[in-house]
Amino acid sequence: MRNRFTGAMVAATIAAAAAVVSLSVTPIAGQAPAAQGRAGGAARGAAAPARLARIGKAPNINGIYQAINSANWNLEDHPAQDLKQFWQLGAIAAIPAGMSVLEGGGTIPYTPEGLKVREANRKGWPKTDPEAKCYMPGIPRANYMPYPFQIVQGNRDILFVYEFASANRIVHMNSKSESPVDSWMGWANGRWQGDTLIIRNDGFNEHSWFDRAGNHHSNQLVVEERFTPRGDAGAASGTGPTSLWYEATMTDPETFTKPWKISMYLYRKLEPNAQLLEFKCVEFSEELLYGDLKKK
């Protein structure tokens, strides 16, 4: 199922979706003065800052965020390497080295059958990668792709809008609702625990990947996410934190021998003119998907 926005403009999409979920939206932004900097050097697991702009009792996490790492290439440790099928591009197509974002720097605990599927995915890359086909990225991958995403927070539900493929999801706050059908982006129920937003995601189909390295899951996947504000540079101006400490725990007994967890920083864009742009990639994938059907 292609869960896709069709609006002409991202701004119009955000406004329409916000109206549907009856959000009382506060000013959005990436608009804190850049001179105040980021809290990228904050210690992992450190206590959340005392001064945070708030919406009622919850911290204000409105803003545009982006990961700065190579997790979308591979969640596990990986060296820099070339892509031989794209040798014409030279260093442009090389894979950057990256450290594991798994807790403890480990590897994904696949079952023997799950590991075989990953190796098959890798052999067929890039055609086997849902990203290459412009399909919805799924969770948690949508949060660390090399594209920004926007959090639109009000007094009730929370909207996540992603630049890649105009993907989106609504987080149903303080709800125990269930997914009516499996989908690429799943079904999200959220709650606040102190200043941490906790989201339980299920109702996924089995088609999305975690990265470009073929790491995958079944339709039994459950993802628990935790977004914790870091940095208080936006407190005085009423905007969001400078970063979010992001954690996601994956549970899927059909694919993994035990639950496993990733963590990373998501940095808020602080430019005064920060905005989410369009990347509707369907037209870029048509040759890959349907080129072999053309008449010779």
C-alpha cells in the first residue's frame, strides 16, 4: 500500500494534515538564532535541561530535524568502500565509513533464516532496496535518512512529515488504537513520560528496510521510540530544543533472536529560513521499476 501525500506543496500538506487531526499548532521552527549553537556535545543519557519551551505540560519539540551520520547506509559498523556497479562516478558513489548505532556497538541479532534474507537483499542491491523504488521508508529508517523531517506538535496528536517521498505519520497521543491494516509507516500510539515522547509503532508490512545494507524485518515488527529534548537554546524564543536524543528498540521474533536498540542525536535546523522541501521521487524510480517493460 502506497501511503502517499498528493498535495502540490509541502506547506499545504502540513496544514491539511494538521487540520485533520485537530492540532492546535504552535509556531514551528528552526528559527532560534544560529549564534546560540547546538548541544551536540551533551553527554549521552544526561538529564534533560530544566529550561524548555513548553506546550501545556509537554516540552515543545516543534521543528525540523535531521540525523548527521551514515546509519542509512548501514546500522552496523562498516568501512568506506566503493560501489563497483557505479564505477563511472568514482568517489561520488563511495560508501562512507560509519560506526554502529546499535546499543553497545554490536550487530543485529538475526535468526539464521533472517540472516539469509539479509544476504539476498544485499546481493540484489540497489534494485531490491525500497528506497531506490521511492517506497515509504518505514520506522525507524525515516528518522535517519539523509533528508530532514518536521515535527508538528499541538495540544493533542503529533504529526511527523518527512521530506523523502512526502512520507508522513500521525502519532495518536494517549491512545490504545490499533492499525486497521498493515502499512509501510505502521501505526503509532504515543505518550509523554516526563519530557520524553514515547511512541509504540506496529502494524507494519514486511517490505521496508532499516538501511541500504539489506537489514530487514517481518510484519511482526514492533518499534518503541523515545525522543528526549537536549539543549535549551530555544527556551527564551519559544522554539524547540537544539537536538533530540533518539532511541528505538526493535522487537520481531520472526526475524531476530532478541530485541535490539539503536540511538543517535537528531539535530534541529536553526537557520532562520529553515523549511521542509519537496522530494517526490516517483519519477526518478520509473526506469528502475518499469524500464524492462519498454518496447525494444
